[in-house]
Amino acid sequence: MNVVKIAIIGAGFSGLGAAIKLRQQGIDDFVILDRGDTFGGTWRDNTYPGAACDVPSHLYSYSFAPNPTWSRSFSQQPEIHRYINKVADQHGVGSKTRWNTEVTGIVWDEADGRWIITTSAGEYRAATVIAGVGPLCEPKLPDIKGIGDFAGEIFHSAQWNSDYALEGKRVAVIGTGASAIQIIPELAKKVGRLDVYQRTAPWVLPRADRPYSSTENWAFKNIPGFQKAARAGIYASHELVSFGLTHAPNVLAPAKVIGRQNIARGISDPKLRAKVTPNWKVGCKRILLSNTYYPALGQANVDLITDPIREVTSTGIITADGVARDVDAIVVATGFHVTDSPTFEHIIGKDGRSMAQVWEATGMNAYKGTTVHGFPNLFLMVGPSTGLGHTSMVYMIESQLNYLVDYLTLQRKYDIARVEVRSDVQHDYNVGIQKNLESSVWETGGCASWYKDAFGNITTLWPGFTFNYRRITRKFDLAAYDTSSAAAIGARNSTQTVTSQPATETVTS
Ligand code: N01
């Protein structure tokens, strides 16, 4: 058994960021556990052709590790993966990581005041766990009749089989979300026939992607403040969108015009144009960016199929109209388990219930997207109500890291051994979140999306400006927590509360 002060689960943007912050705090007694073998998380796993980021590179990177040599305005997966690993090298945290270590259980031991972490490579005990597992890490396979019987090649977009040559093959893609619209133009170039199964047409806007010139990269590197200014400009322009998404969906009407123009520019056939035109408000689902998706759909070797899928057979797909289309391979681009992630079943809190069981009753919720009542000394990264549809998640991650670092400072100051958010504080916080979402496009936009949970609540997204999240995570608000000192834990039965005052923080967007 390995005993550490802090265990970080996951080596993506969150886990790596946490490790770097711990190092900067002078904390070395920690370990990072990851099932893969390099840093990167989702940017390591999603290797599908065309994988790229929808957020400009200068914003989709750590503020403390700017990269003046991004090759394009929107980076592709290999470059982001390289960036993350370079940052890890620069901060020397590779040696803290246990690769190929799948975490199978995280159980709170109240008597010991520590988490017991079971992994494929043995057991760990840690006083504090930072869960940087990411919301988009558990591929969701569609529940379609017969899908298990398909005899050809079938894989999820996040589990790309690069050993399988798709050249010249008959291929079906199920889904037209963020991943699919990046995959489809790449496949259209090389497969014999491509059947695209669309359940709901997405809004796809032009992508202002271009290579950076050597002069620009020189300027990012050598002109003081130039890269920071570029980052700030990108940040500000994206925040404007958040006002429309959260408070005034009609403000986004120009985006609809731009989306229609993108369709008209990319597709000449009126029937196909009609099929790809969404009937819900822009922003209700994630706004997608592509200059190549619509032209790909218009290619002679590509068919867009909008009849619902009835079943999958051993040789292909049959739609509700009875048409059978045989294929050699099926690419399943149907998203991820987000509000129902299997990860939640593996985290067992103080009363023996899993996070999945707790959230079955209440819906997925946390305090500031980070701490959950009943799960002491656990910090979720990119937890409930911290997701974004309009800007960089790295900004949210860094806000959470501020919160964590401030906690660690207070922990030392007050010798805190156990910290648990108060249930009333967590409840009130989430009432505020849901209230802020009432007028949002995600609620009123007339679409179904993974942003909503089984109760119909939007438990994934941060409502409003991200600088408000930065503001509420700047300081760790001890008053929102019940805390116990190390001495009290030692005494086991006599819990000594350091502080438990009414919390006053509210969410404003
Ligand atoms: O998944 P999705 P994704 N039968 O859930 C369809 C991030 N991301 O992997 O719309 C038929 O968006 C489903 O149809 P419908 C980003 O946050 C970021 O593409 O539900 N179809 C939809 O078309 C994104 O939001 C980047 O009707 C079925 C598709 O599958 C998140 O990842 C790049 C079906 C799923 O779309 C997930 O994106 C890529 C069924 N049974 C991804 N079930 C960046 O650039 C589902 N579908 C940062």
C-alpha cells in the first residue's frame, strides 16, 4: 500500500495543472494516477482524423505556460497533446505519475481520515483526492437494436482504431456533433462511400482557422505583452457570447444568419440544405465550427441520412423507412456519459453511498463545481456546472486551481485534516445556479442536449460570464465548510470544528 498526502486522478489539463500548483506550493508528497501513458487526457485519447480544438490556441492553454509557437489559430489534437507534455516536462512532474494505472475505486475511510484508492496497480491511501477525470472521458455507445451484432469494424470516435485502413471502404458515421463534424470531412476524402446518420442537425458556423506566419510567432515570442493582449482579446470576444447564451438568446440571432450563410456557401442542393438546417435556437446545443463539413456532405460519395436508425444488422444499418445500407465500418460519434458517468459509481463517500447514488436522488451537483457534501477532502476538477459552450475550459480549470491552492494555504494555517462542504451551502448555491439558467438558451432553445440530466436540469454548464466563476473561486471560503483539525481526527470521536459560520457567497452572472 502506498500512502501519500494528495492523490491526483487523471493527467489531463486538470490533473497536470494541479500537480504543477502543488509543486509551486512546495508540496511534493503527491502522486498522479492515470490509465494512459502520457499526459493529455482527452487530448491524448481523441486521435480521430481531424481532431482539433474549437477554442483558439492562445486561450486554450495555461495562462502560466503561454506557447508563442502555436502553428495555427485553432490547434489540432497532436499539437495540443505535444503542448501538454512539454509543459509537464518543463515542470518536472512526469516522475510523480503512475502510468497505466486504472483507478477502480475511491472510498472514504472516516476512521482513518483518508481516501482508499484501489487501482489496477495496487492500493493507495491519500488524505486528499483531486479528481481530474474530466467529464468527456467515458464514451457513450448508442442503444440501437442489433448494434452488438455488427460483423464489420465498429469503434467510438474517442477510441479510434488507427490500425484499420478506411481507404476505399463503405463507412457509416452515427452522429453529427462536435466530433463527427470534424471526422466527416476527413473520411469523405478517403473512403469509398460515407453514410452520415443525422438525428438532429447542428448549427455550424465558419471557423476562423489559419496558420500563423513566422512574423506573428516572432511577435508572440519577442514583443512584450503581445501574446497576452491576443489572449485577452480572444477571451473578451468569447465572453460576449456568454451573455446571449445565458440571458438573452435573441442576441445570438446574427449567428443564425451566419450559420445559414455557411450552409448556403457549402451546399448547393436545396434539399440537402433543408436537411442540415436546424430548427432550434443557436447555442442550445454546442455551436460548432467548420468550413469543410457542409462541402463534405455535398460530395458525390457522401449521403446524409435523416431517417431514424431502426436497427444495425451484421452487415449494415437499416433505417425506419426500411432501407438497408451495408457498410464495412461504423464510426460511432455519439458523445460521452457526462451526467451519468460510470466514474460516479466508483467514488464512495462518508455514509457508504456512491456519488452516483447521491446524485440519483438530487441530480449532479456540487459547491462551486468542486466539493460535494458527504465526500470530505475531495476536489472535483471540471465538476458539475462548470462546463462551457463558448470559451476555454482551461480558464475554468485555472479558477478551480486558485480555489484549491487557497485551500491548501488555509489547511496549513489551521492544521485542517478534514474539510466537507455544508449541505445547506451546497443546496443554496445550486438553487442559485438553476435560477440563473432559467432564461438561458439551453433551457429555452428548443433542443435536447447532453447539457441536461435525467431530471431535465442543466447540471453541466456554468451560467454566465466566466470571470464571475474566477471571482467566486479566488478565495477558499472556509465558512462554507465544516472542518476538523488533525488533533480532532486523532481523537477520533471528539470532532473539533474549526469554523462553521453561515456562508454568504451567491452566484451572480
Ligand atoms: O458528442 P455529442 P461529441 N442515434 O454528444 C448523436 C466536446 N468536443 O463527441 O443531437 C443516432 O456532441 C447526437 O444526436 P442528437 C464538446 O464539448 C469538443 O460530438 O442527440 N444519433 C449527436 O449528433 C462536445 O459537445 C471539441 O440528436 C445519436 C451526436 O451523436 C462534446 O465533446 C471537439 C444517438 C453526439 O454528439 C461531445 O461531442 C469534439 C443515437 N442513438 C468534442 N445518440 C473541441 O473542439 C447520439 N447521437 C473542444
